[in-house]
Amino acid sequence: MALWGGRFAGDSSSMFKQVNDSLPFDQVMAVQDMQGSISWSRALAKAGVLSQDEQQALETALTEMQAQARAGELDFAASGEEDIHSFVEAALIDRLGDTARKLHTGRSRNDQVATDFRLWVREHVASLKQDLNGVIRSLLSVASRHQQAIIPGYTHLQRAQPIHFAHWCLAYVEMFKRDLSRLSDLSGRLNQCPLGSGALAGTTYPVDRYAIAEELGFDGPCLNSLDAVSDRDFVLELLFCASTSMMHLSRLAEDMIFYNSGEAGFLQLGDTVTSGSSLMPQKKNPDALELMRGKCGRVFGALQALLVTMKGLPLAYNKDMQEDKEGAIDTVSQWHCCLCIASEVLDSTALNEARCRQAAAQGFANATELADYLVGKGIPFRTGHDIAGRVVLLAIDKGCAIEDLPLTDLQSVCEHIDEDVYPVLQLEYGVNQRNILGGTSAETVTKALYQELEQLDKR
Ligand code: ARG
């Protein structure tokens, strides 16, 4: 029978049950629900609502059920219960009878679900942080394996200036570090305990809300009962954190799909993270990367869906809010998988350093160096830019690189160009000139790499 059966003369229709029941998905919060109930039973005992024996019996049963939940031994489907809260209460009543019927004193599923879901999110935030650190570790490791490698840097997907491959890796490290710090911000706001807020107005029983919060590892109790039961900002923030991080993963995937293409040929992906074609025997497709990019759709969708669900809701709890879970549960599992597979992809990546170097040297990526060289000869940059542009035109005309033009050709464009231009046009020269904080020189990149490795060990 439903928890609320007393007032009803008739049963729910089966279609209503299908729309209304959340047990098929909120069963993932079973352990958290039981944890919340253990703390609530202790609070009720302290408030004189439960005897010590009753509390002990409840705690023992709930602890046993937690072990069963962890072992996957609970048969949720067969119970026919509406949600995880009614499932746990019904199972307790089965075991303990009237003692269990006292547990819901002063509590509502509204403050219960808000508490359970915060506990669930908190736990997953902790493991997602580990996943993010895993991707950072893999980026630092592939960067360390190819510290000397130089690749073309792009703007507008046109070769722009050569950069160290490690510099590219470190750019993604910055993004994933921001994702980590966003999760830390979320943790601070998330960590307030709704229990004791009742259905919406608080509870009449003198439970110690500070003690409950502390016991459940919260920083303190939520300060307003209406807000406590109707706030889902912590879910929205999680979905935003996931969306931003998935966007980072997607850009990483996009770069790597291009680097892996036959046209670029900068890297090869491992057999463990690629698949073949059923028709074309030669194919080795970057499916893992494409899925990292592709799964953004459902994750961004979950954020949008919950924002829209929440925007018109009057205070306090409304059943619409039950829609917060499926998108969030799916998002957490997709984000987790994508972070893990990103690590695997990076670990299995073999960079073709010679090919990278060749590509970096093509496309007149040293034209900026020529303009800067002319600045060194006392020519204003804008004039130097124009001269370098004309040299590029000449090189295109002759079908060669700038550094392959004889001095006479270079001097035909600008008499200030001398023999000393040639070292300036070498690939490493331009890269290592960018020796400023945040730049791509070997020295700055190596320093940044070691700093990040050090930080990683501390996290
Ligand atoms: N299953 C609900 C949810 O996930 C919690 C129950 C609150 N139900 C209620 N009738 N007040 O939001």
C-alpha cells in the first residue's frame, strides 16, 4: 500500500503509476536514503520520540539494508513501491513493524529527497574530481613523452604559428583544472542539510538540526525550510559543471580527430579505443573521440531541461521536481565514462613527431618571425608585416618555403633583409622566442609541465 493510502478509497491507475513512480531511477540513492534515515532516527531518539531500543533496531536494520544495497541484493522492481523513500520505509516495516512506522515522525519525503540527492551528488562530485585528475595526469604524461615535439598552432583552422605539442596539452590541463575548481565551488554551496525542514514549514519535534547536519557530513543545516525543500540549484550547478567539462572534452576530441586524420597524420590512436568499418577493410575510426563529442547533446540537454522544469515552479515542493533525477544520473554516468575514455585515448596515443614538425614548418608559419626580424632592423611593425606578406607571395609564386628563398630574392622585396635572417626563420627559433609566461618556448613549457606534475601530486 502507498505511504499515503489512508485518504484514498481507490487505487492508482497503472498509467498513473508509470508516470508517477520514481523507484526505477531513484533507487540509485538507496544507500544515501538509508544514511539519512539513520541520522533521523538518532535525532528522533534524542528528541524523545524513539526509545533507545527502537532507534537501535532501526539503525541495525538500516545498516544491514545498506550492505544489501551495496551488494545489489535488494529487489526494487518486485516491491511495486513508488520511490526509494517508500521502498526503504516499507522494507523496514516488514522487518520491524510498528517501530518502523515511527521513523517518518516529523519528516517529509520533501526534505528527505532533497537530503538524499545532495548526498548522492556530493559523493559523485568526489569521484568525478578523481576522473578529472585522471585526464590531467594523462595529458601531462603524453606531454612528457613528447616534450620536444612541435606541431602547427591554428587559428581559423589555418596554420598560424608553431607551438610545442606539450603547450597544446597544457591548454587542456588549464580547462580541466577550471572544471575541478567549479566542482569545488559547487561543493561549498551544496553542503547544507535540508533534514528537519519537513514538507515545507519545518518540524514541530525538537530535533537538533546542527547535529543531523554534522553527522551527515554537511557544513550546517539549510536556513529556510521553504528553500530547503524546493532548491535544486545544486543539480543545476552539477549539470553546468558537466556541460562545461563535456564541452572541453569535445574540443579535445575535435582537435584529436583532426590530428588523427589522414590529411594531418599527426598521431595514431590505439586499437583499444578505435573501431573498424564493416565494409571498408582499411578503416580505423576514432569512435571514442566522436562519442566524447557526441554525448554533449544529451548532457547540455539535461541542463536545459532542468532549467525549464524549475523556472515556473511556485514555492515550495512540486512533483515536477522529480524530473531532476534522470537527466542528472545519466549526465554523471556519461561524464564519468567520457573522462575515463579520454584518459585511455591519451594514454594510447602515439605522436608522429616527424610529421608534426614537417606540418609546423609548412604554411609560412614563420612569417611573423620575419616581420619581427624587420622590427629588429628598425622598421615599424606594420611596414614589416607588409614586407613579410610580400615575401610570402613570392614564396608561393616560387613554390617554396620562406627560408628556401635565396637572399637575392628576399632583398628584392626588402634591402634590409640580410644573411642573419635565416636562423630566425628556423622552426625552433620562433617557438623558443615566445619565452614569456604562458608562452610556448621550450623553457616555459617545461617549467609549466613540472609545475603541473607537482600540483597533481598534491591534489
Ligand atoms: N519521489 C519524489 C521526488 O523525487 C519525492 C517524493 C515527494 N513526494 C511528494 N508527494 N511530496 O521528488
